[in-house]
Amino acid sequence: MNGNSIKAGLLCISLMILGGSMSACAMGDKTSWKEEVLLHDGSKLVVERYYNLGSSPGTGITLLDQTITFTLPGSSNPISWKTEYRQDLPEPNSLGALLLDVVGGVPYLATSPAGCIAYNKWGRPNPPYILFKYTHDAWQQIPLQAFPSELVQANLMGPSVTELLKPYYTVEAAQAQRQNGNVSAESRTILREAVVKGALGTDGSSVNCEWMIPYGKGGWLGLDWFSDQPSYEACFNYCERKGVHPQNCPCATLFKGK
């Protein structure tokens, strides 16, 4: 991969994570790098990051998946975490990694939904995080209350659009990359209290995402398409026409008591 394709690929990744259009991207590729991660106790962990890029008709390059791999001190068994980016899949996916740390020998990972569709897929968490603990040789999702309180500061890089990707990032270089990035407040620090919509301004906060309803085969509609219907019956008929599953149809809630 040459320098220009790396930069173009990273730009596409950034647009994807920010929920933007991918139509300006032209070709697929893949890339990886290693970065030093500063843990809460001052020690360091070297992780390998991998982005797999692909292309699809009409959309250009898309981010297919990302993987983080590392090995705990004193162990020879690598641990990997992977997320796919497929908006057409009904199951929750599309996560951006924010923080990786180790407490008591146990790895923890903080992520956030990458874009508004992913945020809705994950049930619109507030604060907007999906948190994991590595236990019994697998990543298990845990509630915020179970995420160690000493894990506060994001320590994983996001994709860069201002410089070419390097094969290795020290802690200092990784910190500089994060500081130069245009990230939301919730992506810099793991918040412990619910975020009021609009309270973080227009910095890309996930809680500002419109409430969306899945329909048909991988499609999503804003809630106003349903609330603008003149009656419950019209709303329900709209759900049926759009192929909205009965458990996802919001009409009963929107027109309750009307």
C-alpha cells in the first residue's frame, strides 16, 4: 500500500466512524500497525491494530472490520477483539475502540457505536458505551457499573486523516494523534453519568442521534416517519408496508391514549 492509498483509506475509515458518506472513496485495501497503549498503572501494552477495507458498487471503499490483538505480560496466548461494520445486518455491530486496559490481570475494553445506525442497533446506551471484560477466554459485555472506576482516559488511537499511517506508534505519538483528532468529549473520557441530548454541543455525540427504526432488509427510518402519520391505524399500516417487525413498530407508544 502506498502513502496516498493509506491516507485515502484512513479518510474513508474516519468518514465511516463519523457516520458520513463513503461515496468519495475509490478503492479497497487493508492495513495494520502496532501501537503502545498506556495503562492506568503506568505500564505499557503493545497492541496490533488491523483495518480491513473493501469496496461495494456505488459506495466505494467501506470499512469491513477491525481487529485488535495483544498478549498479556507473562502469557504466550494472544487475545483478539474484532468488530464488523455491516449496516444491513440486524444484529448489533460497528463499534469504535476507545480504551483497552488490564485490572487484576483481566483485560477490559471500552467501545462506542460507530455512527447513528450502530447506536440504535445497540439500544441507544447513555452514556454511549459498549463495555467488555475478557473472561473464560471470551469477551463478555458488561454494564457500566462493572467497568473498573480507575479506567477513565481513552488510550487507543482513532484513524488519522492528517498524516500517513506509521508501522509503529509510541505512547507519545499515539497521544499526539488522539489530541489532533476531531473526537467527541465522550470519546476522550469514559463518562459515568448519562449525557443530556445536546449538552456536548455539536461535537458528534452519539446521544444526539435520531431515534431510528429498522425495516425491510437492512433499512432504517427516522422516528418522524411514524410520528407524522395522522393516526394509529395509519401508522400501523405504514409499519406493515415498510416491513417493520411488529416488535419494532413504534405506533403503540407514539399514539398511546390518542
